[in-house]
Amino acid sequence: MFIQRGNFFLVAQSMLVVAYSAILGARPHIGHYWLAVSRVIAGFGLTMSVIWLLTSYLHLSYLLHLRAQAVEAIREFGAFRKAWQAAGRSPLRKLDIAALIAYAVPVLAGALWVILLILV
């Protein structure tokens, strides 16, 4: 469900980027309204990025709590997690992929909208 929510937000953000670029492409045909419309779309995209970030935070905190409970309740799972983390030679094995998905992608999307708001 965590990944599905992220996919929903990513598709929504992609649709907003397409709409934004369509407005910029239609600028000669819609007159002076293009600036207001592009800012509304960028503002909506930024707001959606913040909602995505908050949703990801809440869902990830739930998943981390669930994982901690599972490590305590199921000995084999706890042993597997420790062995998997210890077996990695790369320090990248210590990274939490879910945290990257939860925080990095929404922050990047938000940064895109901030940059577009500044540039236009």
C-alpha cells in the first residue's frame, strides 16, 4: 500500500507537469492568462508534494513501528534482518530504501514546483 500511494502521487505529479508544459506551449494562443494558469498549476503541484511528503511520513512511521514489533515478536525475522545488514559490504546496504522513497521523491517533486514558480 505504501508503494501504491507513492505511485498515485507520482502519476498525479506527472499529469500536472504535462498540464504545465501544455500551458507554456499554448502561451501564444491564450494570451496573458498563461502566467496565472501556470502559477496555479505549480501551486497545486507544490501543495500535492507537501501532502505526499506528509502521507509518506505517516505511513513510513507506521511501517517502521510494525517492523520493530515484528523483529521483537518473530525471532527468525529479527535474526534475518541483522544478518542481512551485516552481510552487506557496501555502506549503502545500511540505507533504508523506504525512507528514500518516502522523503527524497516528494522533496524532489516539491523542488521542481518551487523552481518553476520562481522561473515563471
